[in-house]
Amino acid sequence: MDSGLAALLGAAVGSAATLGAAIVNVRSQARSQHAQWSRQHRRDAYARYLSALHDRDIAMDAVLDALRSDRPDLPDLDEKTGRFVTLAREVHRACEIVILEGPESVAGAAEHIAGASSDLSHVMRRMAENARTGDTTGRTEDMALAAERERTLYQAVKDFRLAARRTLGKAT
């Protein structure tokens, strides 16, 4: 083989190798950028959800505080309950996005929060109905049950945070 042909063949092989490396590099970079974009979307969804939970929990505490009174101010209780319900709907909307963004571990943790929230809401609803009718017979038991369910809800939120951190690649 003459030196001119060898040089041409060498240049062709070098160009092909360079092109191949560039393609691999571009694909790798695209995958990396997509992963970063996906991580950011998840992070935003998780942050919105936690923020909605926080706002809802403040409203929930206000309802529970009103219910702790021996004679709750019913118009005040109704106002606080209305705010709680509105914020609970915001939590539900934010939860749907978390479930969509996934992964299953985080979606499952969010669904666990929804269940714990529902359990506490049932007790709160019963307490509010009893306050409206003046029935105080189960008040002490309901307050204890509400406190227990509030602890369960708090633990579910902690579990969600941990699952979210793991998904986003944060240290635990």
C-alpha cells in the first residue's frame, strides 16, 4: 500500500472515530440534561406538595385548636374549617402532580399521607358535628384519637420527605 493511500485511510479512520466519539458524547450529554430536567421537575412538584401540606396543616391546627375549646365559637369554627377544606383541595392537586412525576416510592408515600390525612379529617369532622350539636360525650376520646392521627400524619410527611430526597439523589 502506498503512503498516500495509507494516509488517506488513516485520516478516514480518524475522522470516523472522532465523529463516533462526538455522537456518543452528544447522546451522553442529552441523557444527562434530560435527567437533570426530570430531577428539577420532580423537585418542583415535591416542593409544591410540601408547601401545600404546610399551609393545610396550619389550617388544620387552627380547626383543632378551635375544637379544643369547651364551647367552640361556631362561626369561627366554620370559617377555619372552610379554609382547611380549600387548602386540602390544593394538597390534593399538588399530590396528583407528585403521583404523575413519580417514582412509585414517592407516589406511594404521598398516597400514605392522603390516607393519614383522611383518617384525621374524619375525626375532625365528627368533632365539629358534635360541637354543633353540643354533644361532649366522646370529646376526650376524640381529642386523643385526633392527636394520635396527627402523629401518624406527621410521620407520613417525614417518610415522604425521605423518599423524595432519595429520589432526587440527596444524602439521607
